[in-house]
Amino acid sequence: MPPTKQARARQAITLKGSTNLVTEFFKYAVNSILFQRGVYPADDFHMVKKYGQTVLVTQDLALENYLERILTQVNKWLLTGSITQIVLAIISKDSRKTMERWVFDINLVEQPADASVPAPVKPESEIQEEIRNILKQIVMSVTFLPVINEPTVFNILAYTSESADVPADEWVDTDPLAIEASKSQQVKLRNFSTDVHRIEAMVAYRYDG
């Protein structure tokens, strides 16, 4: 019996550790997108050191609290395996048209069929390098995404399983905020994975040309 308990404890720690790492990534990715795409003024952000590089984080208390509430729930869904996708939609404040959709697909890493053979452990340095590459792509997005010359707002969508526990007072069923297919261009971004989760990223943007 003791070996079984030990194996279960290790699995739980691995899942929790991966969940916290993925949640933290979403925090910095969302902040970076909001800064780079000008959704909030540049003065609202300050620089912090993370993943061996400088990243920007909001100083706006209302936004910080809003993101904290969202990410706390995302963390819970990750732990139960009931979330499959997160979307950050940037929307025109005046026309309410969706200008960009930053999509993060969440998948579980397939484990070996033979439970007696442990899966190779992915070094943390490799995970951080993959995260750095995604964040660098977000920074570089200003070179390939159309300039947005109008005020914008944002919304965060979470795609969950039917069995997910969804707090009714904070999350509601909503429009997918999609961009019409005839006016949508897509750019696939890099991905990263832990021993438990794999995150694949892409951005779709409105192109009226």
C-alpha cells in the first residue's frame, strides 16, 4: 500500500505544479497582449523580471483584481481538467467588432500506456525557454498585426466541459466573438508543454484589405 500512496501523491503534486505554471503563464501573456496592443495606456504597466527576461505587468488595481479573479477560476478548471481553451478577444469600443482573438488551446499530455514506466521529466529550463519564446512572439506581434487606431476593450472567454463547475455570478454563456471568416487572417504562435499540459497558441486578426 505505501508505494501506491506515494505514487498518487507525486501525481497530484505534478498536476498542481503544472497548473500553477500554466496559470502564471496566462497572467503574463494577457498582460503582455494588453500592453502591446494598446488596450491600456503604456503608463499603466511596469517592468518585472520573469522567465529570465523583462515582462510588463499592469499597475491598474481594477484590472489586476479582475485578472486575478479570472485566473483563480482558470486554475481550478485546470486542476479538474475541465477547461480546453482560453480566448482573449480585443474589441472595438465603438463598433463592437472583434479586432483580434488570441487563442490558447489547452491539452493534456498523453501519458505512457504502461503505468509502470515513468514518463521522462521535462526540465524546468526547457519549459521556461518555450514560454519565453511565446512571450517574445507577443512582443513582436506589432510587426505583423495591423495597427489598431481606435479605442478598444477586451473580453476573456473560457471554453469548458459540460461537467465544469461554473460560478454563475462571474461567468455567463456568451457569443464567441468570432471574426467573419472572409475578413480573418491567422498566425500560429509557438507552444509550450509541461509534463501534464500542452498549450498551443494562435492569433486571428481582422483584415479588411
